[in-house]
Amino acid sequence: MTRDDSNSRGSMGNGGSGEGGVSESPPRDLSRRQFLALAGSGLFVFFPTDPLDAFQEPERLPARQGYPTDFNAYLRVGPDSRVTCFVGKVELGQGAMTSLAQLLAEELDVALDSVDMVMGDTDLCPWDMGTFGSLSIRQFGPVLRGAGAEARAVLLEMAAEQLQAPAGRLQVTAGVVTDPSAPGKRVTYAQLVQGKRIERRLEKAPVKPVSAFSVVGQSPRRKDALEKVTGKARYAGDFAVPGMLHARVLRPPAHGATLRDLDTAAAEKVDGARVVRDGDLVAVLHERPDLADKALRLVKARFDPPQPSVDDKTIFNHLLKTAPQPRLVGESGSLAEGEKLAANIVEETYLNSYVAHAALETHSATATIEGGKATVWASTQTPFPVKQQVAQALGFTPQNVRIITPYVGGGFGGKSASRQAVEAARLAKLTCKPVQVVFHRDEEFFYDTFRPAAVVKIRAALTGAGKMVLWDYKVYGAGDREARLFYDVPHQRTVSAGGWQGGNPPGMHPFGVGPWRAPSVNTNTFARESHIDILAARAGADPVEFRLGHLSDQRMRRVLEAAARQFGWKPARAPSGRGLGVALGIYAGTYVATMAEVAVNKSTGRVQVIRVVCAQDEGVVVNPDGSRQQMEGSITMGLGYALAEEVRFKNGEVLDRNFDTYEIPRFSWLPKIETILIENPETAALGCGEPPIVTMGAVVANAIHDAVGARLRQLPMTPARIQTALKRA
Amino acid sequence: MQRTISFTLNGKPTRVTVDDQRMLLWVLRSDLGLTGTKFGCGAALCGACTVVVDKEAVRSCSTPVKEVAGKRVLTIEGLSQEGRLHAIQEAFLKHHGSQCGYCTPGMIMNAYALLQKTPRPTRAQIIQHMDDNLCRCGSHHRILNAIQEAAGTMKGGAQ
Ligand code: FES
Ligand code: FES
């Protein structure tokens, strides 16, 4: 099988109908074609019933909440020896298409190149909650490995019968079973399953030990790479169904604004334009997206503005005022006791603004409804929840909704919410035409579920001997993930009030908030690691030595020591004038230590990050280069919220609407980046795509302080804020 | 104004009869079905829509189609010749220049224009030329390495 072949399979798996044509067949035809392709290649042989039934009985496909226990849901072996792997996870850029294929290839003992991935298609793939939280490897990985291991064991049993040899003696390489003591005896997986119905299951099939890995731990070429460099990779807005209309939806100027009156006469006169109104949904549709947009601009709409409310400056007091009662996250010792032992108290407040996801692909969806079944290609991180939402909006049963997730052009948590999919489906129903909705950048900012603005208050203290003895931590608005202290402090308490997960009092966050790459942990790490540095300076200690003096967690000591070695850290008391900083963090079980060197221009307040060293312990490393890519991405993206990114708003109006005023990291910002992967075969594979970003706010803040003696307590650390801090320093 | 515009698209003579003020991006993506060129911002701020017109990298979201009349337009779809990837594409593969891949076509086309003019750019020249092409996934280092390598492997610079 050539790479080209495997990639065109991949594209089918990603929700395309195949090869390069400009327009798509309608979806029913498409699924029939897909079905024929699959059935024709014998991919359904594992199913205990006729292949057709697999589509006709959706409940056989695991639509229920929870991962199915039948390994057939995850994999099929075709007579051409190709293995199709079905997962509800999606490819957002994080490389899951490759790393999950590695896990399956490893356990099944087939060649990685022979695995075709079908991802995020709710009709074909087993249920999944969504692709977020660094869970693909940590939580879903074991499920997929288990399925692969069980399938391999079943196939070995079958091979043993066929070859009349004990299963224990057989060996498998690239899907070919051989008997070492009888050379020439061989049978392939494809031969074993061909024409058979296999209902055999095994109670226990152990997964491989780390020491036996040959595919996991390698860095193969990404399965999606070829399609991505040739422009063949398709995203939700790249599907063109015959007869399709492009919709532009009328948006309010501010959150909370209400439509007073509407005049669509001029828009309706545009040749080929259609105006649709259904309750709160007003849309202009046209065969050409830009002409729909032109017509939308002719719609005259007047909105009543919302009540005056908060803006990006008053938000922090507002959060403190509106936050719910703080909830206890963790406690040990007694704060009162700590206060008694305190010789040197440091109390600070840390702030961070709302931050946008700003994936380069805006929310996009293409929807068709035929024969009572809706099919939606959506850029989403949560195809299965979106299926429910679309069904509800249309009044369809969930079985009559299919979400197909092609390549997603970046998510970072922002595509967990997928309003565009529901809008496209509603408009398809209203117009009886296939409809595509692609957000413009201003809609993307307006409807983004931002990383929440937050306030952190810390009161901490040192003994006369410079040991931390008290830690009283309160976070408002962000959430409690990784808010607990991992340093050794005898008397400590952590509380949290409100956060990104919802359940906040109405109006606390004036617009949608949600998960943003390592939710709540960027906020908590910035505050904690800044504060630790202040305490270290108070104690007259080097920030690395001070941290090590309060760390009994061996994994954390190991990442810190590894980073310090690579960085060439030489102890000094801050501010040393060198511009060096350190910050530690944990996210979803993965440990990181980051060190940075910065240069600060004192007159302009501009910061250039010169070098970043990051050591990460993510347990077993599935794909080392993939992990490094994710770490580099995390570090680069983190520079944005550290130095520039904040969403400005006033009275429900989002003022940053495009990349002119909302600046994200670019080539000229790049530091030299060095990544270190800690070898840790004792810990199961964890997520790698989010952890380093959590340290970026603090590591840059600490390095700025080390450079010029100015302490920044608010993110982002813009030139203006740095200049203000310099005046105070 | 509705009129017929003729230009060369990926080596093929092409005619479209359209409102000539429409932006090239939408004509490429919607009228001509070439969806490799991406929409990211619509305001010449991100570079996702970059194509090459004659020898210049151009932001197709902000280029009226009338401006390409009589010119040669090259999009990502036209870069590989007879199934052979261009050196820049090969280098992107090798250096893992794509994560989500959404910025990739624009990055590659902008790099192509650079190497046409400056076959042996320094790293600083690459950074300067590429600086207005945004990548949210943080693939920057890989992209720089890929461009640098492509420059080194292309005989006499870009073909
Ligand atoms: S879409 Fe043209 S520059 Fe962003
Ligand atoms: S790879 Fe995702 S935006 Fe560049």
C-alpha cells in the first residue's frame, strides 16, 4: 500500500467522500458509497450480523454514553489486510490520528501504515464525550489498546486452530501469524477473518508491557501530513454539496442586545439571495458566500442595547462582587497555626483577562437533510454532544442525525461549543437546501467561549529561616484545576469561586466562557509560580533552590532538575539582571518545568523571549516528535496570553474582532525552544498537548522581574503594563 | 460589474464571468471549487488565503478578481507537478510543518513566493517575509526549518 493510498483512505475517514472532486455527492449517496466501499472491502467481517444491519440498527453502534466493550466497535480488518480504526476523537492538529493509530498498531501487531483512521463520525465511530482535556491518550488510550489486545488474542486463537499449533507458540508481525517451529506455516489476519463472522470474545487479554513496544515510542510521519501540504485536507467549510447555499446570520452588536426592527427588503432584491427568519435566527443565503455577505450588509436592523454593564477594566471587581461562595479545594494544617509561625508575610492579587481561542479555522459547518436524516460536517471537538444538540434543534431523533468531523483547523477548547452546526442544520431544514455556515472572524470573537477573566488572592508566609509556612489561596472566576499547592507548606488552604465550567451566578462572566487549552491551570499556575518567586526573593534564595527546598514530589524534582541542567541554570537571587525565570506546573497528571530568558526594553516596555527550555514528564511517550511538536506549540501559544492577548469589551460588546487589535504570536516573537521528554515508563501515557502552556505566564513574569526588577501581577504583560510596573519598581 | 475575467490558474487557462469586484478567495473556493486556499480573517491579517499571482504572494481575501485578469495565479493545488511534490511541500512533510494544517497552504504559498525572489534567504529574511502569516498551533519553528531546508535543496533556488 502506498502512502497515497493510505492517505486517500484517511480522507474518507475524515468525512470526505474521497477523491478530489469539486462538489460532493449528497450525503445519502455518500454514505451509500462509503458503505459500499467498506462492505465491499470486507471491513465488517467482525460484525455478528449482516453488514447492512450495522447501519440499520444504530443501537448496535455504540450511541450510548460510555465506551463500548466490544472491540469490534473500534477496529475492522479487511481482506486487503488494511485495518480500519474507528474513534470518536477528532484530529485538531494535536496528532491524535497518528498517535491513536500507533496504539492500535502496537497492540494488534500490524504495520502502522496499514491502519486507516475514521474519526469523529457519529454513525461509524464509538461514542466519545469529546476531544479535550488531554484525555485522548490518558483516558481513551487504554480503551483502544485493550480493544487491540483482545482482537489480537482472538485472532491468535483462530490462527492456532487453523495452523494446529498452540497459540502461545505463534508470532505475529505486521498482521501475519507464523509458527516459528514450523517454518512456512503462516496465515494473515485477513485470511483468518475473511468471509467469517467472529463473535468470539476473550475475558482477559493483557496489553503489551512498555518494554515490548515497537510502534509506540517512535515518531512516524503524521498520517495527516500529505493531505495537509497538498491542500487536499478538507475542513468543514470545504465541503460543497450540489445546491448548497452559504448562510450569513444576522448578529447583534452586543451580548444582551435585542432586535427592535428589521428591514430585509434591500437584501432580498440581491440576485439569488434568500432571507430566512425563524424566531431569533435571521439569515441571508446565497449560492456564493461573499454574495451572501454582501446581501447581509443590506439588511437594516436596529437593536436595543443591553443595560450598561462591565468592561475589561471593571471586570475584576465585578468578579469579586458576583462570585459565588468559595468552595474548599484542599486544606492541610491550620491557617491560624501558620499565621503564628509567620515571620514574613507576602500578600498579592493576580489578574488575568479574557482570552480568545482564535483558532485559524473559524467555526464552520455544512448541513444537508435528506429523507428525514440530517448530516452535518462540523468543525467541532464534540461530535456526539453536537449530534444531540442538532437533533433537539431540528426535532429529530438522535438516530436521524449524523455528525461527521473532518479535519479541524485548531480547537484549543473553543470548538467544544459548536453553535454553527446547529445553525447550519436549522437553516438546511428551513430552506430545504444544503447549507454552509462559516463564521467570519468577528463572529468567532463574539461567540467564543473565552478563557475566563480571573482574580487570585494569595496570602503566604515564611518563617524566620525562610521556609514557607502558610499558604492561603483564593481563586475567583477561573476554576479549581491544579489550584492546590504541590509545594510542601504545612499550613495551607485553597478555595475556588466560580469558573470556566459554568454554574456561575448569572452575569458573573458577561459572555460565554469555557475550556481554553489547560482550563483554569494557566491562571492558577501564573499566580502560584509568581508568588513562589516573590517568596524566594524575600527569603534571599535562588528561585530554583527555593523550589527544591519545598518539593518532596519526586516527579516534580526530576523535571525541574532536568530543565535546570539543560538550561545551565546558575543560582542567583532575583532580580539578577540576567532576565531568567522558572515556573513549574502540573496538568492532567503531566509535569512540566519551564525556564526562560527574556530581554526587556526599558523604554518601550517590549519583551522579547529569547530562549525557553521545557522539561516534561508525560509518562510513557507514545510519539516523541509529536509530543515535542505539541510542547513547542504550547510554548509558542502561551507567549500570546503572557504578553499580548486580552479581549477588550464594554457593555456586552466585544471590541477585539480580528487579528489587527487581537495580536497572537508570530514568527518574530519566537524564542529558541528546547524540549526535554523525561523517560518515565512507570507512569501510563498522559497528555502532552497542553501542559507547557500553563507555565508560560509565570515563567515570563519571573524572567521580566529578574531582568528589570518589575513584578507584573496582571496578564497579559503588555508594554504599557510593563512601563507602569517599571515606574513602581 | 459583471464581466468575464481570463487568467491562468495553476497553468490552465481559466475564464470566469462574475462581478469583478468579488474577492479572488471566494471565486477560487466557491466558483472554481479550489478549497485548498483558506479563509481565516477576511481582512489581509492572517495569510491563510495566500496565493501567488505572477511572482507575488497575494492575500486572495482582499484581492478583487479583476486584478488577476491576464495574470498567472498559483494555488496550493497547483504546486505539485505531475504528482511530484514541490521541494517546499517535501520539506514541510519532513519537518512536520503542519499541526492542524489550516495555515499550511498559505504558509507554503508565501514561502514559495519568497524563494522565487530570494532563493537563499537567511533565517532572519524568512522570519521577516513570513511574519504576517499566522499559525495558532505554534508550528513556527518547524515551518522555518522546512523553508530553510527547501531553499537548500532547490537547485538554483525555486523552480
Ligand atoms: S483570510 Fe486573507 S489574510 Fe486572512
Ligand atoms: S498548524 Fe494550525 S494554524 Fe498553523
